[in-house]
Amino acid sequence: MSPEFIIGAVIVGIAVLFFFAKLLLKRQPKETYFECARCSAVSRHTERTIEAWRNNKAKFFCQSCHAKWLQSRPLQERKRFTSSVGSRSGCLGVVVLFALVPLACFLLVQAYD
């Protein structure tokens, strides 16, 4: 094996590891519970509140207070808040990654043969 091939393989490997680390290791709050900003009930963090924490929000609301808040919003705005969480699954990105990595390796091998 040539040194160029080894260097290329190492670079591709590091890029793949970075991508998977970013994909799998999402930040989590240190506390597992929070106090609701409306009713002061102590609640466990959910995906919704963890995502709010990641977006640097300071106030968190329990599920029942959040449901009451959603009911007070107009229908158009309610649809936006309830459908936005599930739309960021990222499956397409993973499929594209699994398709491009072998292709990149194949092209590297062909370029240095």
C-alpha cells in the first residue's frame, strides 16, 4: 500500500468518526428534573425540554402546562409547534453517508492504483 492511500484512508476514517460522534453524542442537561416555570411542579426532562435546553432556553414547562399553552395558540401556530419535532429525524443524512463512504473509498483506491 502506498503512503497516499493510507493517508487518504485515515482522513476519511476521521471524517466518518467526527460525523458519527456529532450524530450520536448530543448534549444533555446535567439535571434530570426541572421546575415548571408556570406551576412549579418538578418534572423529568423530555425530548421537548432537552431540545429547548439545547436551544439555550431558560424556562421549561411541564407537559400539562405545555398542552395548555398549545391550546391557547391559534391553529396554524399549533400545527407548527407539534409537527416540527418529528421532522428532524436525519435518516436521509445517514443513508447518504453510508452511500458516499464506500464510493469515496473506491475512488481513492482507483486513483492510486
